[in-house]
Amino acid sequence: MKTKKYMLLVVIVLLLSLAAILNTQREPSTIIINVNGQMIKTIAANPASPDDLMIPKAVAEQALNTQIGWQKSGPLPKGIYYRDQVAVLMYHHLSEKPMPQFPWVLSVDRFDDQMNLLKQEGFHVINMAEYREFMLNNGAVPDNAVLLTFDDGYESFYKLAFPVLQKYGYTAVNFVIVSTIDHPDPNSVPKLTWEQMREMKHAGMGFYSHTYDLHHYGIVDAEGGQRPAASALLYVDDENRNEMNVEYYSRVTRDLAKAEQRLKEELGNTDSAIAFPYGSYNDRLLAVCDSLGISLTFKIEDGINTRADRNAARINGGSETLTAALTLDQMKHIDLPMELTLNNQKVNMVRNSPEMRKGTLMVPFHQLCKDLHIDMKYDPKRRIVELIHMDVGA
């Protein structure tokens, strides 16, 4: 009993310590900006990371001697629904005929209607390489850009979706549960084979991780409550406790690393991405992805993505209850995005968007410096920022 109480106390202390660390990273603290010998003292958010450093807009304007704007972008020309953003459509399983009892299974005719309407309505389907360039390297995408994604690796992607995609000259990516490819279950809905994926990859399709074997719910308490296994601290029944963070990190890291290894071995993948099972994630899971070099992640949430949305929202296109027109309407009627400007010129936000914190608008300082071609040196221990080449924008 003493051992169990001790272990429980250790878990509580670790969780409180983690919460304190995360809170410290999020709470503003003080830094000093050295501008040609002039010292400006200010609050800052994310002070531990130079790339993520956020400071008040008014201070950034003073330090950079420039005008910073943060407002909704102006109206777009007719037929352009969004610009410099990417809509990601999500699908799962296709069927030859409608299956009303399974509304999440899309009939191939409805899928064909959607793909046809995408072309008619002026949407432009991009591939994963273009999406990656946009997200990670400030690459350009066409107006009304769309990335098509499928989850779970069903064989219907090969037999039904692939011919339709080829018909319209489109590509798509499939996030596969890698263990179900390595170990097919004859009693479940058929999944893709490595050979089928190699054939489709040669034709431009992409295949990425939906975890190796974490696409299930795991027990999280003594009463048998369940949560998605990839994002939850699972219950250790024989010790009457939940996983410690170190145990969670080890378990999830092993799984995601194995999925990456198999995708590289079988398909020759040289890049990585993951769709989180059930769309469930947290800071711990994002940290594991970062540690493995998985820089592009996907969740389940309506929205259009900017470069700052590395954990991308995906609109459900796989509902048989919606017509093709209604599915596309989700991308056509969106609020105008907020736009960051320097002297009325748009800034492409790469990592962080401006945000209000306790009534103060905080802006991504490193990104602004880069756009003004100003070198920024930051010592996170001393909390001192030094700006160099201040002749630009003066």
C-alpha cells in the first residue's frame, strides 16, 4: 500500500511539474531588446524559443521602426474563395453503392461528383510535396488550393478512389494504420497492400502514418473508462495507476518510429506526416512528433489552413449525407482571414500568428525581423535580443 501511495505521489508531482513548465512557457516574462544601443524592456511570450518569441505590437513597431497591421484581409475577386491558404478534405472508406446505414462511407459516384465539382468551381488540387513547401518553406500555392486526404488505408482507396483521381488528374494522400498493412485481418474490411501502395505512389499518390498500432481506445482509469491510445496516459491495472509521462513518451515514440521505419522500408518515403487517430492530440503527442522529425500533423476540425497551422484542420468530405455542392460550400463560405502586414505589405506567417494576451496584441518578432531583413540575435538565458542591420526600414 505504501508503495502504491508513493507511486501516486510521484505521478502527481511529475504532472504538476509538467504543468508548471508549460505554464512558464506560455506566461509572459520580461526581455530586453537592444536596438543600436537603446535598451527596450518589454514583456514577451515563448521566451525560451527565438523562433517563437512574441512581443507586444507597440514595442515591435518601436524596435523595428515600422507600422504593423493585424486586420481582416480585403475582399477577394469573384471565384476566389481563399488565397495563400490550403483546405484539406478528409475521407475514409468508399463503396460502390450508397450505404445509408454507414453515412461515413462515401459512394464512389458521390466522390466522383465532388471531384468533378472541384474542377468546375475553380479549386486546385495540390500534392503533398506542394503542401510541404507551402507549410515549411514559404512556398506558393494556387488560389483555392485543396489537399485530398484519406484515413485508415482501406483497399477501396485503390479499387474505387484511385481510378476517379486519375480521371481528373488529381493526387491524394492516405494515412495508413501501418500494423494493419503488415498484419492483415481477414475478418475486417480489406486494407491496402504494400504492392498496391507502391503502384499508386508511382502514379503520384502519397502514403503516411496513422500510427503503427495506436488507432484504438485504451483504458485510462480503474472504472474502465477509455480514451484514444495515442493521446492518453493509459491505466496500468496491476499497479493501480496511470502511465507516467516518461512511460507515455516511450510507448508512443516506439510506435510512431516503427510506422516511419516501415513506410521508409516499403515505400522509400523521405518525408513524414501523420494524421492523429480520431483527431485526438495534446502537447505531449506533438512533442513526440517533433522529436521524430514529423513536422506536418493533421487533426479533425473544420477550417482553412495558413502556414502557421502546422497541425492542420481537415474538412470532412466523406459524408454521404451531404451533396457534392454542400461539401464544397464548406470551403466557399469562410470568414476572411486575418492578415499581418508590415507597412501595408502582407507578411506570410510561418510559425505563429498574432494573438491577444490579457488585452495586449502579441506579434511574432522573429518573423517580422526576417521580413525586414534584420538580423536578430537572442540569448534566451539572459533574455536579451540584439538587432543588427537596422538601416533597413529606418
